Amino acid sequence: MKNLLLLVLLTFLGFGTSFGQRFAYVDSKYILENMPAFQQAQAELNEYSKKWQETVEAKKEEINKLEKAFEAEQILLTPEMKQKRQDEIAEKKKDVLKYQRDKFGVEGELFKKRQELIQPLQDEIFKAINELAKERSYAVIFDKGTNTNMLYSDPKYDKSDVVLRKLGLSAQNE
């Protein structure tokens, strides 16, 4: 009997402390989209991307012209000249692939530029979320903007607008 009473008491104490936990969530994507600095950074990244993509397209067009010229003149060329032209075309294709990797690859300039421009904004958001958690005694704050697999979220626990206000901003759709 004593063990049963102890078990019931511990169970209620356990439930009592678990109900004391406070949870909230934010949508970091929503917060970023409402930050003018993010929109400026995004525009800058788009400019870089567009400029580099135009360079890629120009290089590919040059390769196409070389291939068409080679096809048209192939009959008139000696075997050594054919090989030289084919090597030249292959080298240009390799250069285009290297350029694309250097600009758009995982370790490319666009990735590095994105980190340079976006990381300070994410750090600012993280700092505001930490302040919010401490001020309001939240045990956990989830991020709906990343892949957290939140299947349901009650909007009353969404603190994204509070974080925006901490950053000195307001939602653009208000």
C-alpha cells in the first residue's frame, strides 16, 4: 500500500512539473522574409547569380558555335586538325563545368556569399529568440520555418511577431 501511495504521489509530481514547462514556436522563414536586410541580401545574391548564369550561357553559346563550325568543316580537316578542334571544344566544356562549380557549387562563391550576407541576420534572430526564451521562461522554442515536422501548431503559441518586434521590425503584411 505504501509503495502504491508513493507511486501515485510521484506520478502526480511528475505531471505537475511537466505542465510547468512552457513551449513556443517561431517561423524563422517568416521572420527573415519580414526583414528588409534579408530582402536586400536576397536581391544582391540574385544579382550575383544572374551575372554568373549569363556568363555560363555565353560560354555554352561559344561552345555551340565551335561545335557547329567543327561539324561544317570536319570533312576538310586533317586528322590532326580534327583532334585539335575536338580537344579545344572538350577543354572549353571542362572550363564551363569548373566555372559553374566555382560559382554555384556547394563550396562555391554563391554559397559563401549567402553565408556572408545571411548568417549575421540569422545570428540576430537567434539572439532575439534567446532573449524571448529567457524573458518569458520558455523551456523550448521550436522553429516552424525549418524541417521540424510540426504537424499542428496553435497560432497562439507562435512568437514570430514578438521576435520581429524585438528586432525593431514589424510584419510587412500588417
